[in-house]
Amino acid sequence: MRKAAAITLILTIMAFSLMPALGFGPPAAPSEAPPPYGFRDAGPAPPNMTVTGVIYVPLRNLPLIFYYAQAVSAPGSSLYHRFLTPGQVRDLFYPTQEFNETLAHLRSYGLRVLLTAADSIIVFQGQAWQVERALGVRVDIFTNGSVSFYEDVGPVAKGPWAYPYVSNATMLVFDRPQFLLTAREAAAVLSRLEGVNVSFPLQAYPMTALAQAYNATALYSQGFNGSGVTVGVLEFYGDPTLSQDLAYFDEEFGLPPANVTVVPIGGYNPNLGVITGWALEEDLDVEAIHSMAPGARIVVYVANGELPLSAAIAFIDGQDQVSVLGQSFGVPEAFLSSLGWSFFYYNVYLSDVYYALGAAEGITFVAASGDGGGMGYSAGPIGDVPYPASSPWVLAVGGTTTYISGDSGLQTAWSSMGFDQLLQALGGSTGGYSAVEPMPWWQEGVAPAPPQGFPYGRAVPDLAAQASLFPGSLMVGEGNQTLVVGGTSESAELVVGLLALLAQASGSRLGLIAPLLYGLYSSGDLNAFEPVTFGYNVPWTAGRGYNLVTGLGALNVGELAKYLEARAGPASGPLAEVLVNGNYTAFMAPGQPVNVSVNVGGPYASNCSLEVYVVSLEGVAASATMTYNSTLGLWEAELTAPSNASGVVYVEVRGECNGVAVRGLDEAFLGYFGSAVAPVPLYPYAPQLSMPVAVFPVSPMGNMSLSVAYNVTVLEYRPLNNTYGQVLSVPAMGGNVTELHFNASPGYAVLWLRGPVYGFVPFFIGSSLQYYFMVLPQVFSQPGSAYPGGWVLIEGLPVPPVETLFIPSNEVSGAVFWAAAYGSNVTAELVAPNGTVLSEASLPMTYQGYYAGLLRVPQGLPPGYYLVVLRSSYNSTGAGMDIEGYGVGMIYVAPELRASVQLFPSALPEGGGVEVMANITYPNGTPVRFGLFSATLLPAALTGLYENVSYSVEVPLQFSDGVWEAEAYLPGPSSIGNATYYEGAYGGEWAVVVTGEGAWGDQLPYSSAYAWLGRNVVYRGVNLTSGFETSGAVFEDVTIMYNGTISWSLMEGLVRVVSSRLTLSYVDSQGVIVAINSNLTLRYSTASALILIDSRAALEYSDVGEVIVGPGSNVSVTLSRVGKVVNGTAWSARMNAISQAELLGLSGLESMRPQHVTPRAIVTTPVQGVTKTQQVAALREVRPGQGWTLTAAVALSLVALAIMIAALTLTRRKS
């Protein structure tokens, strides 16, 4: 039997060019599941090929594991914080005899045991033929031509073990860290927006400065810094320079040397961590923990990339060395059904078991919730949350944006940019309802009930901490580089450090801390939390109470420690020990009798009123009333395992004894697992043509069932009211390979298996507009916001349904796929919460090969969240249908901030320092205290090029005494100050442009002031051949004969370029340039008019109003905008307006010394004799709107450039 693992679909959805390799014909139903689409079974592995496998020997007394995990962690329980010792764990749960038998069996076939854990996990290695003989399986190779993995295929192994896992497919999931975000990645996005008026304010704090945001300083003042507590972090591959990087970090940020131990799990090759990115992840994780708990010992567990997650967690449980374990990774649930049962069993279900076992030992497991927002990892909200954050035995941590100003601070949600681009890291804090794990009892009544059509799933996240890049945090990576970082990788490990402080303060491990946290919240004890009430992650928004962006909020550990020290908190009553069918409940078959017995114990034993429920993703699937058996001293009930539910379920007991609430929970897997080979997760389909469906029900023992009946349903997501609705339901039997044909609106959908088979696959109907589209505000920051009268930039490319790859186009050569990708009509709408369309925009195809346009925000809109709806449509005669697409984003609309900007001093020598002072206010005049604002330096003549450099040349502003301030240094002969981007651009008037965003999403697009740099170089009416300044100068009515580059300069009047090979880079020409017998290149430049006589001109990323192409001349245009081209017969007529003598007056060429001009008056010249104190005081009195701003002409030109320059040039690829 082949397991339908489909692991490498993660790669295929990102490798767009693999789509043509897929096949969609409906083959006959096989007896074995076929390989994943895009991959083929290349046949048996070579007999001597080395393979690695894992065997799980079932733990004993499984219900007791889940019981103790809750009982030792819930206040009010008689076992609260009486964690199990290693000896107790061994005696209660380890299957030592069966474990030893399995070891002997493997060794008898010559297999080498690499690792054992908790007397139940065995990692072994050997040649393929040895494994096949030992386990009775066959090992095959699967490949898509570039990526390969091996996996065992039928028949099912026989032996004392439940189910083997012989595969290295896991390494394709954990090969790179997913939840680490650097400023480099964000800047890389912005760097593609050449010519687009989007600013990039950037600021960062040391992670140690975040301690005050969580009131950790209160614990520091009492002497608690994590000393005596050991915490851990789970990584993959390793970091060869961890100790050096950490030592530099400690020295730079004033921390004591860290006590770090590296413990490999399996084969250890740390240099692989550099090329996979895990080395940087490991640096960040350890530095974040150390920043919060500088005295804690940190154990870095480094797992081999081919091991399943359960093996690593079992190893950590068996060691029992750490009180808290951080995990900065996850697998989006959207992929789990396609990864197959063996992957699910060894990476999800068994991981749950070992997380619960670790909780019984007192270990608190923490996981990052993700960086993809509410739908960046799936085709809609269902499937977006990752595992292990969705495990009920793990504390899930989302992200906040933290602003620090002196001794005060403010936290908002780490929000989306405006659109959750698929599988990217700028979506903000990931949250939503799990489609794998039902909602646990301790979340009920706190987390809101899921909207219509959503699964009754565990809500994610539980808590939140700093994760934003805007502002970000400072870390040290390889090579002692100081980097600006963010992501829920950071937030999860910050919480690990905070929990270390709490463990020291309370003198105890914390175990499963979620019941305590939710209990405090539901009882109204909110002092332990810092509420986060603003922000969004599409489609969820933050607000008062629990929310799916930041959970319960951020921790206030100073207050939470008081509850822990007193062993206090809301009493949950006794925890019931739930036994199902004796003592083994890993699996339940539909229709199976289920005998449930409960031992309440204590004085409550007989006077109870109890009900037992089977809680699934559908809600309560079955229930029964319990009766008391006085002979056994147990409460008992019998029910039938439901056939209308499947997947992970809880057998949950609820009720009361003597008026005291009683709860208890056991976890099991009900029914069959639907290994879904098709549709492919996150692919776009056209069900009007056909949509492939290939689902294979697999029993928990690995057998494929051909007789089980179930339903295949299709749900569509409706963003305007945030619900799911059913559009199709068809019966299915056994292994189902077919095609579905149905009509549905374009957008987000999920194929959901109902009945006794569990599985789901999110996909897109019609063209997907989530792969490559971006919605960007004027200020590149998070949250994505806009102001009334402003705009957002939208650009990208639709991905048509995969079926259209195989339909020839009647309109153009090639497939309909490409015609629809580049020929669709694409529009955008700004939509109010009530569904009213407030503005619309067409997004035309640009010559860079993507659609782009500006969506205006109408004047007068009240503050609030608004949807950005994208639509595409292509009328295909080849396909005989309209190919439509639909996507949705979200922005926050807030009033525009106002600012008055001043410089002190306003005239200064080369290399001098200038202080930027900005009075930034809300429309009512109230000062803005929290936000992200920066000042960008550039020559005043080049403010029109501001957007090209805003992410490279800037100085963060800090709020102080009512004014935002920063200090910068302008270039001089011995120093280029903060203006490294303009090396050599000395002299003249310089501008400081201030932009940014307030903490509540209020934007400050542009506000500027000017300073005069002591030397001003102007060439007027002279001939230049050599020895002149080629950067930062003004050229007026000059003749240039020069081979080289002139940059960052201004040209006025008539400038002649004669017999030259000249490049003008970042030059603004406000007059006419005449090139005679020359080769001229304009790069990132603007010119009013260009005349060519016997010359060649190349325009690159430039904007030219008019080009006159004369005799013997030509012009090439690359990613540039040209208003008008005149040539041929129009040449003579156009030249009549320009004096030929003036153009060709070349007599008297000679080199001239530059003229030194006395600086003229500037906008911000202070009254002579006024002190800086008086100047600042005067600035605070300036009313909003009286500051100096860029001219309307510059603003309009930048709007035009927004549509001109490429942001996301996508190469058309065909396989």
C-alpha cells in the first residue's frame, strides 16, 4: 500500500513552473494511492541505498497521559503543580518490554539504532534491502525531476509496533525556517518598486528594551532573572557560529555571558544551518530568550532534518531537562491532508501525545503562530494556522507591534500590510481556527464561537509579543552582523524567556499554562495581560477580549507572578480521569461501542451529575449521561462512536460534583484519514471545466479502505461576511478518483471530507489573485493603512486555473493560461463593512508584465477597517468561458497626520551635523507620542527621486519632550555622514523628508524641510571637459565633452553633450538636453526634453517628457516613461522652435573653474540670535498644516511614476 504523502506539494505550489507537469485525466481507481501530482514513483530504491526510519512503540495508559497533563496544570486540582517525576513517567507509560523486543528485532536484521527516546521511539538506519526485510515494506523513490524523497510503500508492516515511518520527506517541510523576517526581505520587496511613491520608515530596538513592555522589570527588581531555570529551544540543522554570535550580542547589548548547551537529536551537521537559514533562526531564538531571562540556562536541541517532529519531542520528554521549550516553526494545516497519514501520524497525532506527556512532567511547550496573517498560508482562512501552534498542548504565540518611548510604551497587533500574499512573511500575526484540533475546554467561553461554516477548532493564538519589523528588533547573526528582525519566531522565544522568569519567581515549573491563563481571563482577573485592541491580519481584527490576532494579549509577568507565587487562580474543580475502552484510546472506529469510565476521586466521588461528549471539528458529535458504579467507584457511560464525524476528537466529561465544576478530556483519532492527492493545496482550478479529486481513506493502521462511504463537499469562503457556505456535496466510496464539474463564484474554497473520513484541501476557484498581488500603502509599514484622500498601490499578476495550461488559446500563441495571465481585465474596489463599494480602479497591464494601479480612498471616510476586493476577468474563446478571479485584502483608514519640520542649524558646513525636529500631530492638534517616523536625507533638487532611496538613507526619529527628533550628518570631504547613498554629492540645498505612521495606523506621507550645505557648485555658461565636479552640482546652459558619469545633479536651461559617452544617473533636468555625436544613457533620471543629433540614447528607469530623434539617431527605452517621441518628417518642424545656432554653438571649448555661489535664503532660516530652545518652543506652537511640504508638482509626478516602474517583474516561464 502506498501512503499518499504528497509531501513535496509544498514545493510545487511555490514552484509555479511545475504546473504543466500535472495530469488531470480520471484514471481507474487503483488499489494503491498514486504518487502526488507533479511527482512520479521512480521505482524501488537501490538495495544498498541508506535510509532512515522511525518506529513508535505505543505508550501504555494513554488516557492517563492526557489526564495528568491537565491535572498538574489546572489551579484547583489536587495535583496542581505536582508534576510527574522521570521514574513515575517510566513506570506509568513506558512500554519497556515491547520496546526492547523491537530493538532486538531491528538489530537482528543488521539495522543500526541511531536514537531512542522515551522507551517508545526508535530511530534506525540501514540499507533499503535490510529495512524491507525487517519491516515487510518496500522503499520507493519519488521525484519531480528536481526534488526527490524516499518513502515506504505497502504492504503494512507487521510486528509489535503500530506503524513505521521510513521516509526523509519531513526534511522538505523543515528545510527552512518559516517564521523569521528580516528587514532585508522587506527592503527587497520595496526595491522592486522603482519609481513608486512608497516610503519605508525603519526603526529597531534592542530586544532587552522590550522587558518593560511585559513588566519583566518588576521581576528583575526582585532579583528574578531566570537563574536556576533551564529552558530549551528546538531547532533544525544547527549553527556553527552560535557561540561567537551570542558573545558579540551579549557584549553589544550589555548582557551577561549566556549559559548555552547544544544537544543534537540525530545526525548533527551544523554547517547545513547556514545554507538553509536555520543558523540565523537559532541566533535569533537564543538571543530573544537570553534578552528576557539573562540568567537562565538555555539548551539548544538541534534535530536532524529527516526526523519527524514526534521523535524530537519524545527525546526532549525523555531528557526532562527543560522547564519551557520554544519552537519557531510550523506546518500550515492546509497541507496536512496531502502529506498523507504516516506524516500526520508521526508529526501531528504522536506529537500531541508527547506534548501532553511533557506537560505532565511540567514542560511548557511554546510555538510561533506564524507570519502569514489570517489567510497567507491557505486559500482562505481555513487551513491557515500551522501545527504545532494549533496543538491544544502547546501555547501559541502571535505577534504585536511594540512602540517604546522613554519609559513608556504601547502595543498594537502585528498587522497585515494590506494583503496576505501567499506563503510570504509580511502577513502579520497568524491566527484563526484550527481545522485539525477541536477547541479544548479551557478555551470555551473565552474564545468566540467560530463563524458559520468554520470548523469548531482550537483558536490560535493564545498570547502575543513583539514580532513586527515596523519597528523591529536588533539581533546579531553570522559574521557579527547586526540585523533588524521580526516575526513570530521572535515573539515565541520572548515568551519562553518570560516564562523562565515566572518559573523562577514561583519556584516551580508551569506545565500546560493555558488553563490558568484562560481561567484568569474568564474570571475577570485581567491584570496579568496587556490588552491589544488595535490591528488586523485579514480577515480577523483585534479588539477587546480574546481575538484571533493576538489572543488574550501580551503578558504582564509582574502581575502574573503574583498568582503563581500564591498557587492562586480561578479554581477549576477536580479533573476527571477519563478512561475510554479500558486504557487505550488512540483510535476509534465509526460505530464502535465506546465505554467511558471516570474516576473523580475525593469527597466528590458519588454526588455528581456528569455527561460525556465526543467533541469534534463539527462540534458535539455524540453524548451520554454517566451513572455511578458504586462497586468500582467509577462513573460510567456507553455510547457509539459517531459516523458523522472524524479526525482528532476529544472524549470530554463535563458536569459538577457537590456544586463544584468537573472537567476531563481524553484525545483520540476517530475514523479514517483521507489522504488527498488531488486537488493540490492552494492551486487554482476551473470546476466548470473539471477539477480532479483523488482521495484515499486510510485506517490508522495504514490500510486503505475501499468500502467506507463518505461525502466530498466543497465550501466557498465569503469574505464580505466572513463565513463559509456549501456549494457542492457528493457521495463517495473508498478510494475515489474522479473529476468534479460544478459552477461556483471565483475565490477561496475548501474541499472537505465529511462523515467517517477526515481530510480537507483548500484551493482557489478561478484565477488566484493571492499568489503575486500586493496591496501597498503610501507608507510601507504595518498595519497597511491609508487616509481619506490618499491611495493604496495595487500590483501583481493573476494565476489562472491549472486546467487552462492544456487548452490552446485562439487569441495568441500558447495556452489559455498565459493569455488569461497577461490579458485579463483586472479591477480593484474599496468596500465598506456593509458591502458598499466606495471607490474603484482599473489595473492596466504595464510593459513590465504586471498589472498596476492606484486605488483612491474617498474623502470623508470614517476611521475603520475596509476591504480591498480584487477581480479579474478574461473572456476565452479557447476555453469557451469567462475565466474570472477574486481576491481580498484589508486596510485601515485613519485621518492623515500633520507635521511641521524644522532643522537646526539651517545652514552648516560640509560634514556638519543637523538636528531634525518634527512636531507631528493628529488633526485635532494632539501630539503623536507613539509611532514609526524617519527622516530621509537627499539633495533638494532630487526630492522627486525620494522613493528610490527612502529605505537606504534614513534616520529614525525619537519622541522627546513633545517633539520627534533625530540627528544626521551631511557629507563632507572626509565623511559622507548618513548620506552614504550619495557619496560625492556635496554642495547645495539639501532636503530632509519626514514620513511614517502612528501607532494607530495614522499616516504621515510627506513633510520636508531644507538645509544649505556650505559649498554650492554651479556651472553656468561654460564648457566642461575635465576637472569638474560630477556629483552634487548644478549645470546651467553648459556644454559637456566628457566620458563618464554625472550623478545626483540638477541641469537647467540648455545643456549640450558633444562627442561624449555620458551616463546621467539620478539627474533631474528641468531644461533641454541636446546630444550631438554622443552615446547618452539616462538612468533613474528625469528630463523635460531630449534632442538627439547623430547620437544614441538609452533610457533606463527614467521619465522623459519629450524625445526628438534627429538624423542618424535612435533611442532605446527600458522600464521608462516617455511622454512623446518626435522623429521623421516632424523633425524639421519641431526644430523651428529651437535656434540651430544655439544648439550647435560649440566655439571656445575650454575647461573652466566652477563658480562658488553664496547660499541663498532657505525656507527654514531662523531669526538671527534665536536659540535652539526658542526654536523648539516655536515649533511646538506651529498649528497642524503650517509645516513645509513637497510641492504639488512633485507629488503629482510621483503618482505618475507609481504606475510607471516595475515592482514585481515576473518572467514568463513555460515548462
